[in-house]
Amino acid sequence: MANFNRAYSENVPGDFFVDDTCIDCDLCRQIAPSVFQDEGDHSAVYHQPGSASETRRAAMALVACPTGSIGTQHKLDIREAAASYPELIDDNVYFCGYASSSSYGASSYIITRPEGNVLVDSPRFAKTLVRRIEQLGGISLMFFSHRDDVADHQKFHEHFGCSRIIHRADSGGIDTERVMEGQEPIKLDKDLLVVPVPGHTRGHVVLLYKNKFLFTGDHLAWSESRGGLIAFRDVAWYSWPEQTKSMKRLLDLEFEWVLPGHGRRAHQPRDVMRRKLIDCITWMEGN
Ligand code: SF4
């Protein structure tokens, strides 16, 4: 729970504040951009909510925050915000909120499908979220983009009885029922294609759903400031040249959503997304 005595001085006066436990994961700024802003290495409140909808978004950021760094000076009823996750993005794809500090606040997603729901990377195992996922039909498969974003997977596995899948090269020390091998694309089902993209980690993979949604983990994200797709060179733990090569593999795919673990999501027409991907590869090759 956030502590007002440790609130950053940059918070504007009012009910909401961010304290000094913030890990700068960016989630609150994505969820409630009219309330939270970047202050270099942390977030702070730059505008107190002035309407019911702003208060609701700020409360949703409070719920999603992986470190409990957002607080209010007065007691806030967060039941509605807590029950608002998973939040629909498009079609049958949802954002889970409830980020975990063990995955550094990475975003996770759920796809609801008649063949069985897929949880993409792991959120925090929170009671309200688990109940909502039950209402959506539970989880058949937990898919891991890479080893860093597995968070509370064991609890989800035990609760929902779902199988878990990760690439062999990232599987060390992580219990899963299935392991992907090699560097060729793998069809998990008629609408689910996995593409290995070593770079951020050796066993990083992305998941393409219905040729529309690309779940990119920490491989690829959108940058508001650049107005384009980006990769994060300073966290290319395995190999930046490999990550650059891997990025070219995505040119074989069609998609209009980029849904990352870290960084911003993007929704663009397919042809625009392709152009942005080419720009990103050109930038990577020059860096
Ligand atoms: S969601 Fe929490 S940890 Fe992440 S930037 Fe906001 S206050 Fe910091």
C-alpha cells in the first residue's frame, strides 16, 4: 500500500499520489495518461482527476500498479476498478491489468476462444482477477513470450489446471508442461502461430493470433515519441544483432495490433504496420 509520507514532491496537491516505491514501469501512464506522467525515473500525478471517468482510470492504474505505489489520501472505493480487468482491447482479446513486480510490471493478455482461452504471459494472481477470468471461461493454455514474464504462473496453473508453454532456450528453472524447440515458426492451433525471435533473451518468441494480434513480449513495442515501432537495445540481454535478425522474420507476418509486455501497444492498418516495421529494422541496423 502506498505511503503518503514517501510521496514524490512532483505530485500535484490532491487525493492521488505516487510514492517512492515506483519502478517506472509506465503502466499508470498508459492507463490514465491525463493523471500520471513521467518524471525521469518514476511517475507522479501531474493532474488530479477532475471527472468520474478520470477517477475511474486513475483507480484502474492503482489496481494495475505492480508495486502498490499509487495511493489516495482518502479511502477510495476501488471495487469497480478492480473488477474492470480483464479489459477488452479488441475482438476477444483483453488486457489483464494486475501487473506483477516480479515481471517488472509487464503487461499480460487473455484471448478468449471456443477452443480454450490463452493467457499470454502472467499477471499477478489476484482474487478479483481470477474470479473474472473464471467468468470468461478460465484458462487452457499459458503462453510465455520469454522467461522474464512468468510471474505467478504456478498459481494460475494450479488454480485453472492449464498447461504452460515456453521455448526450450528460456525454460531453465521454469516448470511447464510443454516446450517449443528450434527456430522455425510453430503452429499451436489454426489461429495461433509462434515465431521464435531470439534477441532480448535466447528463447524469446512472439505469438500471432488470427493474423491480427501480435503479442510481442519484450521484442517489439510502440514508441509515442518516435511515432513508430521500437526495440529496446539496452535490454537486449542475449544479442542485439540477433534481435535485429529476428525482427526481419516478422516481415513474413500480417498484423494490425502490437501488444507488448513492456512499452506501448499499437494499432495500425496492416500496410502501415509493415512500413513501421521496416523503419524499425532500418533503425536497428544503424544502431
Ligand atoms: S504503475 Fe506503479 S510502478 Fe508503474 S510507473 Fe506507475 S506508479 Fe510506477
